[in-house]
Amino acid sequence: MGKIVGGFATSHILFSPTGVEEQADRVADGFLQIRDRIAELKPDAIVLVSADHLNNFTLAVQVTLAVGIADEHTSFGDGGVPVMTFPGHRALGEDLARHAAVRGLDLIQVEEVRPDHGMMIPKYIVDPDNKIPIVPLYVNAAMPIPPSPARCFALGRALKETVDHQRPDDEQIVVLATGGLSHWLCVPGEGDVNAEFDREVIDKIITGNAHQLTRYSTDQVVELAGNGGLEMTAWMVMAGALPNVKGEQLYYEAMPQWITGMGGVALVPEGV
Amino acid sequence: MKTAAYRVHRLIQDLARDGEKAGQFAADMEPFFEAYELAEQEKQLLRSGSREDMIELGIHPNLQMKYMRVSKPPRPAGPSPLQPYLKKLGLE
């Protein structure tokens, strides 16, 4: 049986530091903490959870939940991240899809997907040399009918079960979720940040109480945190994969200048 | 909130995936409006391309950003948004 040795979640953009130099510096420090902690854990693979930004899945084919199962992936090349090819992990992706189906969560399996900035900005910082195999796990937060926080938490549980029971002994997996926190994008309210909601999300996750966030419906999250804030459902996947595990906030900055509540957390199980 | 007819979104998605078509569109929108059978109000709001008009039309937020890019002539790529951080992040 394998083990999830760490879970991390972070916002997935870095905008201009002009006028917000100290906050931007703390955000960048948060990214570096994630990089360094993942390096210490020496994972055999990272399950990278995020929404696509209508670069791969569009309104033509609206994919709710999907897992990358390819031997390698090439990035989309947006957000300032160079186009790069990096190893995937077909077996882990397929095992997850297989076990998730047993659990009533049907994942679309994708061979050809090009992870965009949502995955790639954190991945580029964490693993610029493309050494760690990546399983992209997509959670729709942009197309009309997204999965709920509760659904995503259940997907995280299925991921944990996959690693615990379906993967080889001693395999070590890190879950890295990206997106959020609160932001309103190209809708009325753009520029608002709901620090209260963001801090609740962070607090519940780092105290091992993320299951309490499953009471929020998708509509409630959008109302409280914006259409972009729905990306917190990726954080719910990570939290579901490390149930009851406590951790710490790495950074939180309410940044209207970046139209986003920027946050990052780390969960590391005892004994790791 | 209003949602634009799919024909509008299909146009933007197709332009976002095809740089050559996007360049043609930026030079002359009208043939594309005809090909995608857009309604007159849709054409007017897309010709404007302002944030307010895109919201009024009900264009998906992510596609609004893509439309702002494809509806203008191609420009040389600016500095990467990560540029100010590359040294700190060890990515130089």
C-alpha cells in the first residue's frame, strides 16, 4: 500500500508586485515553502488538482471531472510558463479512475491535455526540472455545472483509498491543489475579495475540519467567493485525500490589486 | 446572469484555438459574424468588445479574456508575468 505523504494547496497566479511589494513577497515565499516541503518529502508522483480555464475543456465539451493518464504531458504555455514536457504517471491515473468508478465517481480519462497556468505556475515553481511524475486531476470550476465541494471532498477520499489500497508498497504521493481563493473574474464585483470566507476555508482545512466545508453548495461558494473562488473545490479534493490531518497556513494575503484572496496551506500526516 | 447564445461562444473558442483565424478576424470581423450566423445585437456588442458589452452579451468570463486577445491584431509578447519573481523562485 502506498501513502499520501503530504497535501498542499495554493493560489495559482502571480501578478505584478508594483504597489504591493511586501504582500507579493510573502506570496512568493509561500510558493517557495511549498516547493521546499515537497522536495523534502521526495514523492514518487504529485497529483496536481486544478480547474482548466477553457483551454482544454470548453463549452463544446463540458468536462466535470477528469484525470490525465498519459505517460507525459506538455503544458499549454500560458501565464508566463514556458511550454514544457514532463512525465505523467499512467498507472496512478488509471488506478484512480478505476477506483473512483467503484466509488461512484466517473472520471473522464484524458490522454491529450495541456495543463494551463492553473496547474503550471505552481508546478513550474515546485519542479522546474520536470523530474517528478504528475497526474493532472481536473475539477471543473469554470463551466456551467461544476461539481460541489462535497463531491470534490469525496473525490479526495477516493484518491486516498486508491493510494492506500491500489498502489505499490512504499509509493509516496503528494497532492497539490491549486486555485482560488476568493475572486470575481469578468463579472460584476471583480476586484472584491472575501477575506472572511477565505480564512474560514483555510482554518477548516488546517484544523482537520474540511468536512465542515461540504455544507456549502456550489451556488453559495460562488455568492461568497466569486465565480473564481469556486476553485476552492480543488482544495476540497486535497483535504478529502488527507482527512483529519492538521496543518498550517503558509500564507494569506487579501489582494484587491490582484483581484484575489491569495492563500496557501500545507498538511502533513503524523509520522511522515 | 445572462448567457450568450452558443454560436457566440463557439466563435470565440474557435478563434482562441486558431491563431491564423484570429488574425483574420482581427482584420475583418464581418465574414466571421456571417459564417457563425450571429444576431445583429451580438455583432454590435462584439464589435465594441468592451467589458461592459461582453457582460451584457453574456459571454463566459474566461472567453471574455480570450476575446479581448483575439479581437485585436497580434502584438509582440510582453514580459512574462513571472519575470519579477524568477530570481527569487530560482527560475532564472
